[in-house]
Amino acid sequence: MILPVIELGIGDNIKKLRKEKGLTQTDLAKKVGVTMQAISHYETNRANPSMENLRRIAATLGCSVSDLADLPADTPTEEQPPAVSLLERIDAAANKLNAPGQAVAADFVEGLAEVPKYQRGKENA
């Protein structure tokens, strides 16, 4: 399943924490259950991990999903952070779509991001 890359700094955070733990990309890949190439793609922001893989990476690196997604530290832990919830919703919906449907969905989201009233900081435009 292919999703558009969402810029959240996830890749940079994975790489930083992986190195802090003294793990190679291969080490992390084995522990998470993905290929080394997948870890490389995540770290270079060429792809985003699925929510399941994001959870596995966070658990392996001893951090929260919020830490990887660069969410504010004051996000309440008892409720799911909004950005992660959005990624989960998009991932769940995209998993139901075939390849042409995923392409249409990606085009729609990219188009929506260009509408000023839906852009961050322009909610009331």
C-alpha cells in the first residue's frame, strides 16, 4: 500500500533515536520486522511507516509514537494525539482502496492542501 509522504519529521527522528541507541538500520529493521531498505526510506522521508510499523519502531527505540511524529510534548497521553489519529484514519481508509482509488485519494488530499481555508494558520480565511 502506497500513501503520500506526510512531512512530520518522522524520518529524522527515527534516525536520531536509532543512532542514540547504537543500532544500525539493519538492526532496527530486524527488530521491527521490516527490510533495511524500508528503514532507509523512512529515515530519508521517501516513505512513511504504517501505523503498525510506527508503533513497532517507537517500542524498539523506547519512545512514544508522539516522539517520532514530533508532536508537542504537552499532548495528553490518555488521549490519542491528533496527528497520529489522522495518520491512522488515512491509513485505514487507504487500505480499503485499490491502486487507482489510492491515487485518486492522494490527488484529493493534495488538492485539499492547496485550499487556503484548510491550510494551517488560515482556518478562518
